[in-house]
Amino acid sequence: MKATPLAGLWAVPAALLLHNLEESLTLGAALPRLEAAVARLVGRPLSLPTAAQYQRALLVLTTAVVALYVLARVWDRLAYALVVVQAVMTVNVGVHVAFAVLLGGYAPGLLTAVLVEAPASVLVLRQLRRSAWMTRTQWRLLPWLAAFLHGPGLVALLKGAGVRSCL
């Protein structure tokens, strides 16, 4: 592996922090609409995690990614984990857009997903492609890791934050 392109990886924790802040501040007001929309989608009443549970999970995730960035500056092998985080956030952009369509308007985190996370993904992935830092295998694994971590990984994070609902 070549030297880590850490210069551009600062965007990963920075974009995540802004995105999670927006989501945390707007989620509480939107939760009843989200529950109703998801219940319509699955065909039965559903109890989503509370705003406090989501906020706790967002805080844990943001703190972990900032710590990961700091550790990657010392041990550059951890930088690939930051790349995986950004790939997860790329998937997350699509999820926010889908929720906005489902809700017929704004979904918590939508603005920073589109205006911050999407450009951060382009910046990070383009820089990595140009630097040829990642192996072909790492590139091939990236979408699989992102899909897994945004699905089952997210559920595990919420459960770790004390969520005991239907997830």
C-alpha cells in the first residue's frame, strides 16, 4: 500500500459531524411523520427509536469517526476504515433522498446529505482513485462493506444505543 492520502480524509469526520448535527436537531419534530410513513410502507404500525436514542447513536458514531481519524494520522492502516465510513455515507445520501420522497418533503439530514456528504464522497473517492492508494480488492469490497454497515451495522449501532423497538 502506498502512503495514505490523509490530506483529503479530513472531509470524512467533518462532513459526518455536520450531517449528524443537522439530523440530530431535526429528527425529533419529524419522528411522528417518519413512523407513519414507515408504517404505511411495511403495512403495519411500527415504533421507531426515540429522538434521544437516535441522538445517542449519532453521538457515538460521530465520536468514533473523529477518533478513527485521529488514530489514522498515527497509524495510516486505519485510513481504509475512514474510506469505508465515507462509502457508508454515500449510501446514506440515497437513503435520505428516498425518505424525502417517502415523506413528500424534507427528511431529517437531507440538506447536509445532499450538500455536504455527497460532495465529500466525490472529493474523497476521486482523490483516492487519483492517488492509486487502494488496491483493486479494496475498491471491490467497498460497496459491499458500505451496504452491510448501513443496514445491519446501523441496526446494531441503534441497539447499542439502547433502542429496544422493532428494529
